[in-house]
Amino acid sequence: MKKILGIIVLGLLLTSCSEYMSRQKIENCADTKYSKEMARPMHVYFYVTEEGHSGTEFEETMFRMKYSKVPIDMIYDELANLLSEKEISEGTKKWSEGAIDTFKRYNYEVKKFINSSVDKKVNKKITLLSYRSFFERCELEQKEAPNTFNALWKKADIKYIDLSNLIKKLN
């Protein structure tokens, strides 16, 4: 009788572990895809305008551009130029330092969101992009090719806005 009870408990334990591992792989997939999308510098524009600003010259510029109805592609070009400029002049150094501060705060907020529980991430309505849609797409991917999916998503590959080039230019 004890052996049968032990087998039943072991069976239940293994079943719950496989469900947990399956859900974890879906979360790894969703976290990776969400973070890659959020690592696009353009999303900082939306973050700054929704969350308020720290008063830096960079964020003031972002607000002026938004409220003067500057087309989004021009704003994107401005951010892309900032991140790809080979040399930063003294006039733009203060602006760039404010941008680095903003990007760091933004990366921190993305990291904090990614590290929260999956239930909070799926149910949060205020995020810039819907984490739920990424999670649902990953669930569908897993159903279509479970073995391949499980092999690919053993761990997440979280991305953040890369500031290394900009920081090197300022030093």
C-alpha cells in the first residue's frame, strides 16, 4: 500500500513539474520577444511622455517634439542619430547625458517588469506593449511544435537599449 501511495505522489509531482516547466518556457519566449521590442529606442519617447520627466534637456526636447506634433519618424531619426553619432560636440553633451539617464531609467523599468510574476505581466493594462499578446503567441508556437519550442526556450535572452557606444563617446 505504501508503494502504491508513493507511486501516486511521485506521478502527481512529475505532472506538476512538467506543467511548470512548460509555462516557464512560454514565459522565457514571451520575455525575450517583449524585451527585444522594448529595446527599440523609439519606445523611450512613449515612456518619457507617459511617466513624466526628470527635467533633463533631453526629456524637455522629447516633450516639445510631442506637443508640437513632430512626425514620429523624425523623432525616431533624432534618437537613431544620437545613438550612432561618431562624435558628440560640447553643445550636445549635456543633452546626451540626460538621454543616458533616461535610457537607464527606462531599462530599469523594463527589467523590473520582466522580473515580476507572469500573472502580473499578463494582466497589467498600462504597459506600452501588451505582454499578453507576446505570451499568447508563444503559447501557440509551443502547441504547433512543442519539441522545437522546448529546445529553443530553456532560458530567456532579455535585451535592453544598448548604451555602450553613447557612453564611450561621452567619456
